[in-house]
Amino acid sequence: MLRATIIAASRSPRCRSLVEGFPPVRPIVDRFVAGTTVSDALRVTTRLADDRYVTLDHLGENTGSREQATETVLAYETAIRAIADEGLAARAEVSVKLSSLGLTLPVDGPKVALDNTRRICAAAEAAGTTVTVDMEDHTSTDRTLSIVNQLRVDHPWTGTVLQAYLRRTEADCAALAGPRSRVRLCKGAYAEPADVAYQRKSDVDASYVRCLKLLIDGEGYPMIATHDPRLIAIAETLVARSGRPHGSYEFQFLYGIRVSDQRRLAAEGHRVRVYVPYGSEWYPYFVRRIGERPANLAFFARALAGG
């Protein structure tokens, strides 16, 4: 119920107007979002790159026109050039959402998204960095994986995301655990029906561990995306048992969440990457982050109350 309410709030123009127009919210937004401009994102990236890696996400999803999708491509090309100009290509990549690149357009959506993502991949390759294609709700999973497979023909380092709460994901992990694959495994953040997604936390966690074992035992590059202390500990154990060397996998965290764990893992020699979102379309992302943990909701409520 709470997740459905939060999702509804993230899509509500009225809620968005109220939050964006309330100045005390800004410091809370800054905890989870780097800012609205590329310069803001680079400032955060430069700071994090001392001991961690970064993936930049230009916020936005479900674009309504080819023109908007092209604007998103240009924004990513600008960000990639900036990464290269600042000498950060070895420490920073970009993450993209296909719905922001045209996937959901009523005419030729998948083709538009593929062509646009190819442009971003070409810019990343020229700059010496990489691209990870984010996963969205379950209705786009097959289209997303199809596009990633096509991208990997020319850009085999293109990464993708799999969500452990989907019942299909264990099979997807097995299929994508081959050489040169890059797979970010997360729990999943969308409200999904029970016939396609596990509903109980214990079932999601169990699926995450099964999927993680497949990726760690595979020949690809696992990207372990979780803030759950228990799952982080399990991942550390699985990595140690597998004999994987540092640099053949990474832990991933959202910007502003479990910073102490980020620093600890990095200090222990693990590669740690931080997902750094930026852009004017921060509201839906911010609301989802607030809704993920009761502590975030309490933090937000205190700020709204002036405390």
C-alpha cells in the first residue's frame, strides 16, 4: 500500500508542484540528487572519484516526443564530453533509461530508443568510458534486453540491469552471465503485480542471493547494487569464496545512501560505484528514494514540519 501511494505521488503534478515550491525541501533533495546541471554532477563526481567510481544519470523518463528524446541524447553527449575534459573517464560512466530516449513513443519507439542509445554509446566509447542501460517496469523488460543485445554487437561493454523481485530474473541472470557481460543486480523499485514479481521481502532477498550466485560464478562483471547490510555481507562472502580478484566486480550504491558502507568497502579494496542522478526532472526519482525506507519518510516529514 505504501509503495503504491509513493508511486502515485511521484506521478502527481499537484504533489510535484507542492514539493518543488517548498524551499525547505531543497536540502533534502540535495542529499539524494547532485543538482540540476552537468556542473553540479561533475562537482560531486570529482569529490567521489578520490576513492569511488560514479555512474551519472541525467534524470527523466517516459519522454513524449522524438524531440525530447533527442534533447536527452544531447544532454548525455554533453555530460560525456565533460567527463572526458575533466579527466574522469576512467572513474565515471553514464546510466540511461530507454523510456527517456524514446522507447515508449507510439511510433517506432524501440527503434528510436536503439538509435539514440547507439549515439550515446559511440560518444562514451570515444571518451573512453561506458554505458549502463537501466531497467524500468516489467512491461519494458523484453524490449530493454533486446536493445542491449543489439548494442553489445558493436559495444560489448554495454551494461544492463536486472531486478531480483521479478520472477523471471534468475533465468535472465543465467543467460547474461557470459564473458564481457556487465550486469547490475538490484532488488527493484516499481510496483509490480504478484504474477510477475515476488511480493514478500524474504522472497525478494532469496531471489537476489540466487541471482547473485549465478553472476559471481559466471564469466561476466557483476555489479552488486544493494543497500541491505545482510545482502552486502552475503555478497562479500560469495566474492571471497569465488576467488574473484578486486576489480572483477563492484558494489553499487545510490548517491547519499549508506555512505559509511561505501567508504568501508572502498577502503577494503572493493570497487565501489555511486549512482549520481542530476537534472531538472528530479522529482519522481526523489519521491521514490524517500519512499524506500521509513527513516527517509520521517526525515522528510520533519523537514516539512520545520524540524
